[in-house]
Amino acid sequence: MPKPKRSRPGAADARHSAIVPAGIFKAKCLELIDTVKEAGVEFVITKHGKPCARLAPVDAAHAGASPIGFMRGTVLHYGDIVTPDPDAWEQSPTDPLGER
């Protein structure tokens, strides 16, 4: 397994990063996922020497988030917008063109 190296100097967190070729990632995928989960190490997966994906730990804020109910309280309700309003369709005593 590749040795993790510092992602960038002066990084605020202690997260490490390692470059892994796609072939090695394919062979050791589950092992790398366990390493990310346990040690918080980040892997950059490359194809032909060019970065194409990143395997990183899940953010603590999003770890327990459920896709069901995450928008609760964000929908606005304006009442019944489908039923016609008969008062809006009443004609005035005079024709709009003033011919009556």
C-alpha cells in the first residue's frame, strides 16, 4: 500500500493524502476504504499519471444525514391554488369597453 504524504503544507487538519494508480486501487479497493475510515487518510486515484478521483473520509456533519426528510420545513404553503375562485370571475355591471 502506498505511504500517505502530506496533502499540502500548512493544512488546518491532520488529513494525509496518497497517490494511488487505478490498477492498484482496483486490486486493493476494500483495504483502502478501511484505511480511509480508520485513519482518515485521503487517496487520489490516477489513470495514466493524471488525477481522476479522490477517496476521502465522510464529513462528520453528513455522516448520519438521511436523504429522507432533509428538506422538512423548507416548503411554502399558499392554500388551495387549484380550485377556481368564483368571485374573481364575476362580471362588473358595466362592460370593460363601456358599451353597456
